[in-house]
Amino acid sequence: AVGFARPSALTSGWQKPMTIYLAAYLIPAISWLSMGLFNSQNRGVLGSAVMIAYCIFLVCFIGFRHEVSSDWSQYQTMFFVAGERRLSDVLQYLDPGFMFLCVIFAKAGFSFTALLVTCAAVAVLGLAALAVRTASPWLVFCVASSHFIVVMSMGHVRQSMALGLVMLGIAGLMRGSVTRYLFWCLLAATFHKSALVFLPMAGLVQDHHRAFFAAFAAVLAIAAF
């Protein structure tokens, strides 16, 4: 007779590992819903402490993963190949910033995991910098958890790091600093050139010659491609 495993036996293998993925969403969701229970002074102190702890959790969650994503072997190969390259060789690659980071870490004797933790820290820092500039920071984390955290940061290292840098630039742009925004976007483009599409956004905060500035940034982005 052919026996069939009970549903609990079939699901027990994946339920525990998936719990931590669910935590990436539930922590900001519960925090967002519960912050209204505290007065403004306690809410500010408690919210900051919980957010710092959550960001540390995200960096560990993303950075210390092992063999997660379809590009895992590709990034690992890039890292080990970078150990045999010179710093002058990084300009030969489409994403010189990322290869520069790989060469530095490999030459210094750091592990592949250390590289992933660093990239995760940049991505989370950018997300946090943008979130705190909004009216509902925890809501931003909730929205980001489904794709930016679980999909992009876990599977697309260069893209997530580039977007983290762009978000740092957007946070600066929200404070009125166009120069800071352009700097972060151009730096992000060295990790993934798709970041250049964000350059025209700099024209949105210009009171004078807005159309000209946006057009100039667009031409600069196209030329860089």
C-alpha cells in the first residue's frame, strides 16, 4: 500500500525557514499599528530604538544568507575572480564600483559573506534614510519588505546596493540638496548603470529653469548609458 504523508509533515520543512521572511514584514507592520498607543515623546524614543534594532535585523537577515537566489553562484564567482585582479582592471567592467568593492574585500582577505553584509548595510541604510523623511516610516518598511528586501536585496546584490544609494540621494533631495542627490546617483551608477534613470528627478526641485535642468540630466543619463 502506498502511504501518504500528513500535511503537517509536508509543511514542517519549510514553515520554520519562512518564519523569518514573514518577520521582515510583521515587525514594521506591528510597529506601525502600535505606535499610536504611545504619547508623542515615548513614541519617538521607542520608535527610534525599534527601528535601529529592525535595521540591524535586516542587515543580518540579508547579509548572512547562504545560497539564496539564482545569482548566488554568479556573484560568488565574481568575488573569487576579483581576488586575482588588480584595482586598475575594474574599469573594464560595466559596474566598476561593485568590482572595485570585490577586489578590495578579496585582497584584504575578507569573506564573501562580509561583502554581502556590507552591501546589505548600504541598501538598508538608504531605505532607512528615505523612510525617516516620510510621514510614516514604518509604512515605507512594510511596502519595501515584499520586494526590495525579500526579492531585490536577497537576490540582486548590485541593484539593491545601487537603489540604496539612490534612496540616500532622494533623502538629500527632499532636504533641497541637488548636489548630494546627483553625487549619490552617479555613485549608484557605478554599481548598476540603471541608476542613471533617476538623474532627471533632480530637475523637479528646481524653481528656475526646471525644464532645462531636467532635460540636461536626461541627456547626461542617456550619454552615460
